[in-house]
Amino acid sequence: MLPGCCKNGLIISKTPLIQEGLKGAITGNFPDYKLAYCRTIEELTLLQLRRSNLVIADLAVNNASPRAICEYFYSLLSQYRDIHWVFLVPKSSYPHAVDLLMGPVSTLLSDEEPIENLISVI
């Protein structure tokens, strides 16, 4: 990110503990980020996406099939190429995430990786 740019991040996770943990890690390391939160993909708005430079999405965000979740985010990736997408991928979603979400504007991280790995990709 360029210094002085408006930095808006969006965290998508149904788990409040994950939301708070990510919030603490990001604001502690990148205090210039303004963060917004969604619990599910149904809560996600186009305005939030247009404002965001960074989206961190927990792919365990709802009870839909792993492929359906990856397909949903795949459609967003093609529409919002200015966003750096970071996906926290559970084992059940990994094959679909690699197939659909891996690309130049996205990063896939296991949902079991240490927070330092997330910080390094931001």
C-alpha cells in the first residue's frame, strides 16, 4: 500500500473471537487501517466492497458448501480487482479455494497458520 492512501479493510467471519483477534492484529501492526466487519456473506454490501482495499474472509463463514462459498468469492474477485483478498481456508475448502480463488489479487492462508503469516501478506 502506498503511504497516505486511504486504507479500508473488511473482515468477514461469523466468529466474534476471530473478528476481534484479526482486529487487534491489524490495528496493532497497521494503525492507519479503518476496519469494517461482516458476520456472513449475506451481510456484505457493495458499498463495503467499493471502499475496501483489503478483505480478509474466513471461508468457514457460513454453513453453505465449501464449493459454493468459493464460487461466491470467485465472482467477487472478478468484479473487485483493486482489493487484496486474503482467504482463511479450512481444510474442507482447500481444494476448491486453490481451484477458484488462487490468483494475483488473492492470498490463501490455512485457518491454522500463525497470525504472523497474515501480517506478512498485508
